[in-house]
Amino acid sequence: MASDAVIVDDIHIAGDVSAGGLAVPADASIEDKHIAASAAIERYKMAQDATAPFSVPLLSFRVWNNLGSLLPSTPASDDLGIVGGAFATASPVISSGDLKAAGATTRYARAIYQIPPEYDAFATVQIVCHAGMNTTVADNSATLDVECYRSDRDGSMSADLATTAAQSINSLTFADKTFAVTSTAMRGGAILDLRLTVAVNDAATGTAVIAMVGAVEVQCDIRA
């Protein structure tokens, strides 16, 4: 009867090797240290990291119909504002301003964002905003909507790729609001034109009614 042989030293075989059978080692037996730096492994063979978060800096948002202008520190007209907060005390937020008793009011902010190069082409893309109300909820409604257009790099744009409808943010407890994005033609490096729409409808005359967005992320599947 044949018996197993255990070889504890290195073996160099100059010729061909044939075997009647081959036991495949466990998945973890090939580690990073076993792969040469020159291996040039193609990205699509790497493990996918699902919905990896990439921040859209709040300071990158601008006046939606005048991209040459920064968001005002005091929201006005149809523009959301950027509230800096005291350093080491309060973080910046995008704000609707106080809209108590203002009736139905809609304000916007716009940013340009580039999809990271490690994005897994045509895989999941979504925009997540952390938002809610400050001081008092609106007596009627407060919603957040996201529009997302992809630049065709020649001055033209795709259709709106965001498929999720406006969502309520009428709560003093901030929460993530996720907006799905059609990604059938999306690749790493794609340039997205994003617009936030905050709509508040309040008729009361009490304390401040302020809608706020504290963070914006593009989450996408990557291979890196």
C-alpha cells in the first residue's frame, strides 16, 4: 500500500511534474506574501468591497444655479446655506435656515463629484445623506431629495440617475437617507452632478424649524 510522503524542505524541479491526483489547498493558504509585486493582478479578480463610503465634502456644495458661488452662510431665496459651527464644538452642516411659519419653501445645493477609480464598473452606486431637523419639526412636512446626473464630458448630461423619491427628514433624530443610482453605464472616474433639494412646509409660529444635512456620501462597490 502506498503511503503519504512528507517533505519539509524546498524542492526545485527543472522538468515537468505529473500527478495522479492533486489536493487543492485551503483558500487561505495563498497569502499576500506569496504574490510578487510584479504579478500585475487585474482589478476585476480582486475581492469586491460592497458599498464602500466616499465622503462628498459639505464645503464642495455651491449655489445650484451659479456654480461660481459658494453656499451662503445664511440661507436665502432658493439656496441652502453652509453653517460652519464653532471649531472643536460643532461640525459644519448644510442648513435650510429657520423656516417656521414660512409655508412651503424649497432650497437647493449642488456639487460635482468624481467616482473613485477603484469602482467596480456597473456595480452598486448610492448616495447617502445624514439629515434631520434642528430645534422643532415642521408642522406639515420636511423632505430631502437627491438628483444625480452623469457628465458626458462634452457639456451634455445623462438623464437623472437617482431613482429614489424624496424622503421625509421631519424628525429631530438624524438618520441616513439612501438614494439609489442607476449604474448600468457607470465606470470609475465618472463625473456626477449632484443636487440636494430640501422642501419644508411649516405654518406654525413657534420655535425654529430648521432642516439640516450633516453628511453626504457616495457609496459604491469597489475592488482595490
